[in-house]
Amino acid sequence: MLKTRILTALALLAVLLPVLYFNNTTAFAVVASSFFGAAIWECFRLFNPGSKSAALIAAFWSAAFIYAFFISPSPNPTFWFAISVLVWALRFAPSLKIGLPPLSSTANTLLSLLYAISVVGCFAAIVEMYRLSPLYLLSVMAIVWAADIFAYFSGKAFGKRKLAPSISPGKSWEGAIGGGIAVLLLATLSIAAGGDLMAGTFAGRVQASLGWAALYAVLVLIVAASVVGDLFESQLKRRAGMKDSSNLLPGHGGVLDRVDALVPVLPLAALIGAWL
């Protein structure tokens, strides 16, 4: 399994890094739209297990995404960022406490639409931040990756109090806090030692505009959002009786399994960036 995970990760990097840094808009549009379509396909399957219409619906949403963000892009994508942040704050985060509606219900259909919209917001943020610079986009993703990696090791070493035992028994408060502390330390060190390179990153821009205290508050908020995104997808999978959102990425599961924490984070970071 570990060998498969590593090979898949290397294959993804071999595709994604050249696309990001060769500044080829067409290649980026193809890759982003493909991942978006896969995420919508998995989203529909999580809300409607056993449905035969997932591929058709994903194709329709992908066509709309390509038109809206590449063929005839909106001059102000901030709407998508704002609506995504709102649905996460008002509907998805509370569901971790109150639970999800039954699969065969009108409430579930509405929830699936809201989650699909949040996925649009996530990929709209990817497009917008890529247009600013690949480094800026990767710097936001790196916050989530660092939080996840250090949360895993902190949880293994110190985890005692379960974060959400009925949703994801392996996660602990100690792990989440350890991941957050690691992000704050890494951001501090990278900005202090990174010079002009870090000036073009998300953390560097927030610190330059608002100062250290605001940067730390923003990073804590982002880490918290990443945890909520991870737990929410775990909640969806548990309700649907699925271990992974799909098997598209051998050793990793599906696209949503890789971007679940990014779905709430990227629109939030894009909205903060737009405000700055």
C-alpha cells in the first residue's frame, strides 16, 4: 500500500508541477477541469450511493465550470468564495454536531447541491490563485498539508482525547493542536528567513499587510477550516458506507479524499486575499 501511495503521489507531482510552473493556461484548464469533474462525480456518489447518473451530472457540471472560469470567466469570482465560506460556516460545520439528514430525503438533495457549490468555490479559488501565481496557490495548499502531516505525528505521539469519535476515531485534539502549532512555527520561520521569496506567498502577504498577530489568527482559522473539511467528508463517507470517495487515485482513494481539507480552506484564503 505504501509503495502504491508513493508511486501515485509521484505521478501526480509529475503532472501538476510542470502544469503549474510552465504557465500553460490550456494545460492548467484541462487538469483543473478534470479534477473538478472527478470531485463532482465523487460528491454525487457520496450523497446518492448506487446512482447511475453520477457521470452524466459530473459532465454537465464540468462543462459549466469550463465555460464559467476559462471560456467566459467572471471578472469577479469573489461571489463563489463568499458563498462557499458562508455554507461552511452556517451549514457544514454545524453538521459535525447535529448530524446529516437521511440519504433519501429532500434535505439531503439540498445538502448535496450546497456541497457541490462549495466544490465549485474551491476550484474557482484554485483558478484565481493560479492566475496570481503558482507559488501563491501552493503556499496555501502547503499550510493544509503541513497541518495534516504534523497532526498525524502529534496524534500518534500525544493523542488521548478524541476530536470526533463518532466520525473519525483516529483524530485527536492533541493532533489538531499539534498541527496548528507546527503551522505557526513554520510560517514564522519561513517569513523570517525566506526574504523576498516569501513575500509572494499567502502567509507573507498577510503578514506584510496586517502584521504578525493577524497572520497567526488567520492561520489558526485556516487550520480549523481544514479540520472541519476533513471531518465533514469523513462524515459523508461514513453515512454512505464508503471507505474512500472513489478509487481513482490508487493508494489514496479519490480526489475528494485528497482535497477534502482544501474545499473549505481555498475559498476562505481567496476571500482573505481579495480583501487584502
